[in-house]
Amino acid sequence: MKFIVTGSLGNISKPLAQELVQKGHRVTVISSKPEKQKDIEAMGMIAAIGTLEDVDFLVSTFTGSDAVYCMVPPNDYFDLSLDLIAYYRRIGNNYVQAIHQSGVKRVVNLSTIGAHLEKGSGILFGAHNVEKILNELSSDVAITHIRPTSFYYNLYGYVDTIKNQGFIAANYGADKIIPWVSPIDIAAAIAEELVTPFVGRKVRYVASEELTGNETASILGAAIGNPDLKWRIITNEQMLSGLEGAGMNSQIAAGLVEMYASLYSGLLTEDYYRHKPTVMGKVKLKDFAKEFAAVF
């Protein structure tokens, strides 16, 4: 089969493309960086160098493919002029135009936990909008929305705090459960969806392990030689002050605080617990902790 993978050689797209190639499929990887072309081709994939902002490029790349994996690439949270929600909406609309014009009939979209919410999800509202935009495609286009939980690698954001203060500080976690996920497990779920015949619309959650913030801190602490590492709750105001103090876009900082507050209250995970995966992913936090320790 012929597949299109967006996201260049990112944390999810690289293992996804590799798995598809290993299974004998023809894979085209879209990247905005010309310097990635050699790496993409060296792994047996076709490189399509262009931007998701260019609908004509997307149409020509999508045409003739059996299925497309769509994702909205990360943006610069420290760009003070960035309207993150508008960015998501624009990329979502570009995907719809390209899918419609190219005649693609199977789409797997990288969404997120919390995408079911009309409000209260902070920055995740962008993914909510993309789901709605894609769902406006004709019913003969089969769409799976992949909703991963909290990414393990987001924990890298606490490295400096651990080094400077000796603990993890956030407005979520501590004694509350955090559903974690590895990009490897997300890639495996996407690969499975891409090759599975399907009609209509579908939501699939992906998670690797459920742990409290305290359990998370304990596992990371053991890996870095700090077995007493603690996870401390701070207020929303303290969290916002810290993010803005680091130079983050104020709207995005407020969106992150709202997102994490919703995770702590349970609002963000309510639909996840109604439809959680029956089988968790293979990569556990103890596996990721080795990578964390290497970076630390």
C-alpha cells in the first residue's frame, strides 16, 4: 500500500514510517526541511519536501495514496505573535482541502486526550477544532482520530527544575493519576489503523501506563540517582508566572495552565476513562527513565 506520513522524522513519524516500510509498504514522508531528504531516503522512504501551508503541494503529494497520516507540527511557544489555535485551524483546513482534492479515502489524524472538550482544555482546543474540521469531509472518507495521553518526553521540561530546586513542580500530578504514553506506542497504533479497513469516524485512545505524579517522580528519581525525588503541587498562578517568566507567549502559557488544571481535576480525562484502551502500550516509564537519565 501507499502511505503518506506527515511530521518528518519526528518522535512519532519516524518509528511509524519505519514500521510501515518494514512491512513492505511504500511510504512518502513529508518534511519542510530539505536537509532531511537524505535521512528519509536512507531509510527506504520517499521524501516530499514542502510545507503544510502549501495546499497545492499537499494535493500533489497525497494524490494516488491509499491513506494519509495527518498531524499538526509543534510550533514555537515562545513566539509572542503566535496564535496557536488559529495555526491549528489553518493546518486542519489545508488538510481537508488536500484530502478532498486528491481523492484520499483513509485518514488517521493525530489528535489528543481532551479533544472532546468544547472548553476547559487550554491549548488542546486546537486539536478539538482539527477533529471537527476533518469530520466535515464526506462520509466516504474514513477517519480515525488518535488521542494519545500525556507524552513521556514532556517530562524533559522538568530537568532544570529538578537540577535547581530538587523536585518536580506543577499544577497537576502528585497524588493524582497521569496517563502516560510513549511515541513508540502511538506509532504502533497509527500503523495498525492505517492498514485496517474502516468506514466512518472513529476515536482511539493510546496510553502506555497510568501512574500518579508521585510514582512518576519516584521512577525518574531512581534513574537519576535521586530516589527521594518529589512531585510538588503549585498553584495555577505560580505555574503561569513561571511560564511567562521564562518568556513564553502569554496566551499559550495560560492555555498550558488550563490544560494541566483540567488534567488534575479530571475534566481532561473523563472521556479517556470511558473509552480507555483495553491493552496498554509496551513502553513503560521505567524504559523512558533510562533515556531521561541520559539527558539529565
